[in-house]
Amino acid sequence: YIQRLVDMLEERTNLPTVLQSLGCIAQTAMPVFETRESEIEEFIINKILKSDSKDDHTRASWDDKSDICVLKIYGIKTVVKSYLPVKDALVRPGIDGLLDILRNVLSYGEISKDIKSSSVDKAHLRLASAKAVLRLARLWDHKIPADIFHLTIKTSEHLWAITWIYTHTTYDLRHFLAE
């Protein structure tokens, strides 16, 4: 079954579904996932996370994220799930590479500052990475450097849509309480 999923990765067939399936396998059947782990992670990092967005970079609406952004979010979730298996999570080596990826995405909105994408895509990727850090912290807080936690907390500054909603909700609540 995992061989077929890896083949579908290479064929780029139903990538969101394949990535979700691989994430579930990583969490529940780590020995099976480990048989193809290097191929899966290499594909996610090199073919998905390092991809430039070919769409125009003038997107303005929070809901207007690109297809490649969605795939990058699924890719991040898949790799993170491989570090959150149902059992024996702390015997899993190599979390430092994942933390470096998350640090870059939190810093630049992409895995590298050289990758081009819209501000909306970058905001979505920062949010996905911040959520990933928080999920990882349940088991791996002793391995997560302070600068990554700091970047995670600062994520809300980059998320203008959330800031806008928060500001207007606070404003509405203030007027409601004043009445």
C-alpha cells in the first residue's frame, strides 16, 4: 500500500489525499512509513516545499491561497505527523531538520527566502508552521529552540487577516459592552 502511495506522489496524482494518507500511516504505522521515509521527505521538501508559486503574487483575500500553497501545507502536516506517532515518538531521530524547515517558513513565509509567493500564501504557510510547532511542542518541547517558539508567537503579527478580525471583533465588543 505504501509503495502505491509513493508511486502516486511521483505521478503527482491526488497529492492532497496521498499526503494525508501518508501522514496517517506515519502516525499509526511508523515501521511501515520508515521503509519509504527518505523518499517521501525528499519529495515533500524538493518537489513541493521548494516550489515557486506560478500564480500571480497579487492575491489579497485570505481565502485566495494558491494550489501550491495548499500542497505545501499538506506536506508540512505530513512530515510533522511523522514526528507525532501514536507510540515511541521520542525515539524518533532527526527532528532538527524539520525544525530548520519550520524556522525558515516562520521567518520567510517559505522554506527559503529565495522562493517567490504571494503574501497570502506566506501568511497561510506561517500559520501552518506555527500550528506545527505547537503540535510538536506536546512531545518535543525540550528539542524546540527558543527562537522557534518566539517566531511562533510572532506569527500573528504577519497574519493581517487575523489581526483585522481581532481588531474589529474587539471594537464591536467594546461598543456592545458600552450599550
